[in-house]
Amino acid sequence: MSDKNLKNMIGKAFNEIADAIESGQFGEKKRVGITLLGSEHGVDNILKGAELAQSRDNSIEVVLIGPKVNTNLRTVQANTEDEQHKVMEQLLDSKEIDSCVTMHYNFPIGVSTVGRVVTPGIGKEMIIATTTGTSSAHRVEGMVKNALYGIITAKSLGIKDPTVGILNLDGARQVEKALKELNENGYKVNFTESLRADGGAVMRGNDLLTGTPDVMVTDTLTGNLLMKVFSSFNTGGSYEAMGFGYGPGVGEGYDRTILILSRASGVPVVANAISYAGQVAKGNIKKISKDEFKSAKDAKLCDILSSVTKEKKKDEEEVAAPDKEIVTGSVSGIDILDLEDAVKALWRNGIYAESGMGCTGPIVMINETKVEAAFEILKKEGYVS
């Protein structure tokens, strides 16, 4: 073999290694689960999205969770939505899958999801922090946390120094002040500038359309609305055709990488959400989350959050929680501002409860055998009607 041929072979080998590293196909594949039941468009809609995601990304292995279907993809059987969520959690906790995409999943308070859209102005990807769940019962505190969750997710996608903008909503200026204080204390927040003439880190509607920041900070309900508009504005609303779904649930100490889809998400969004799940798993979102929370706390995050909530907090009776129970039942219809008080009301009456957030709003989670009794207590005390 000539020296020239040898050099060509070595060069080709190095190029292949570089391409594999860049594409994420170098090393162990990430296993991404997807639950099949729950879509308004049927099981076949989810299956087609899963097969599309697998066909275009060899760096992941897509694992289906749900009823048996005709496919070459690996399937872990589950026959109801509740059963598939239990199976999903078991697979995640045992590390048989690295991340999972699902619908209609209840996160604990403190965890919310970080969505990802393609903006119509110039086709730029933008992260919306956050889109489902609740980071905090306090609006400003929640939006400050949402900023952190968005930064964590952006970094897990490989954006080393993501730009941050705050949507012009009630509380935006307080959020800006808190984030600037965090930045001054040593936790880097890379504020962007509005494209409008007066600039600033508070974003206008134009910034939404063009994707001015990498991370757009908002409250969760507004974020949820934006996801629906960005995903289905060109389909009439019943079919989400664009974007990457509502994203991974992020929160301090939360150890499961679970991404959310709408029941209206169509095949393209299902496929993109699975790719999104693979990317944040490869980017090690759990480690990044742990590191970012530590850095933020070193920059006095807890003190800053206390300062934005102190005027709203009431002097409340300390109530000890009863012995912990499995909480598979729930009561909904409670105002977010009353949620923690409702939990304590049940504690005072000897019922163990936890606060949570479902896709339809705040919930109190209790043992399924005590739902009726809990509802009557909450109704008597004025938390539900």
C-alpha cells in the first residue's frame, strides 16, 4: 500500500469518527420511551411519529410503551394510560430508558416543562420556559425559577451561554430585577435585547415571532398558550404540526427526564419530541440541572426568592403531615393560591395529601380510598365548590 493510500485511509477514519461524535452516534445509544395511549389522533399517530424519529436518528433507540402494535420497534406492554405511566416510571428509575415522552402527566409543584418551538418570523428555534406544571404558587418566584429551568434545558441542548428574555407580562420587571441580582451575585444570566428600538431584556410580541432570545421566560399558563399557538396556528388548532412539544420537566432534585406532548400533537411534533428527549438525555440534563442549581444557590438564589415572596406570604399555623401514603387519587378545582392551604386543611383532618399540577390545573393528591372524604373536607372549608 502506498503512503498516499494509507494517508487517505487514516484521514477517512478520522473523518468518520468526527462525524459520529458530531451526530451523537459515537458511543452508547440513548433509549427514549414514548407512551402510545392518550392522543386525540389515535395510537397510529404516535406510532408513526416514533418510527419517523427512529428512522432519522441512529443515535437513539425508541422504545414504545403501550398496547401491542405492528412495528419493528421494541414495545413494553401496557394497556391503560395509568398502567403505561407506571411502566414508564419503572423503566426510567431502573435506567432501562434514559428519557420518555408522554401525555397528560402530573408533575409535583416545583417542576415544570420547558417547551421548544420554531418561530414563524425567521424560522429560529426558541425555548419557552415554561409550558406545563407549576414552578411555584407565587407568580414572580415561579418565573424566576422558569428562567433557571430554561437555561438548564438550553445548556443540555449544547447552547453554552443561552440568551434570556422575559416576556412582557405582569411581574416581568420584578423577575428582571431578581435575575439581575442573581447575575450580580455570580450566576451568569446572559440577557438579550429586544429588537424594538427601546431594547431591554423585557420582550415584546415581535420578539416572540422572531425568536429574539434562546430562552423566553414566561408564566406557565401563558407558555402553554404560546405552545399551542406556535404549534398549530396554520392547522386550525386541532392538530399540532410544528415544534418539539412541551418539553422536559425540570425542577430541583427532580430525577426523571419526562417530556410532555399535547393530546393534539401530530406526527411531526411526536417525532421532534422524541428527538428532543434524546438530545437532553445525551446532554445529561440531570447533571446540568444539579450543577446549575448549586451555582444559583451559591449566588443567593434562596434569598432572592424569599425577597420576592415575603410580601405575599401569610403567618400560617404549622401543621404536621400525617404518615405518608401512596397518593394515586386527586381532587381538582382548587385555586393555585389556595393549594398549599388546602393540603394543610387535609392534614389537620388526618388525611395525608400532596400538592400537584395536572394538565387541567392544580390538584391535591391523596390516597384513592380517601378521595370522597377529602372532597367533603375541602368543600366544607371553601376550597372547592
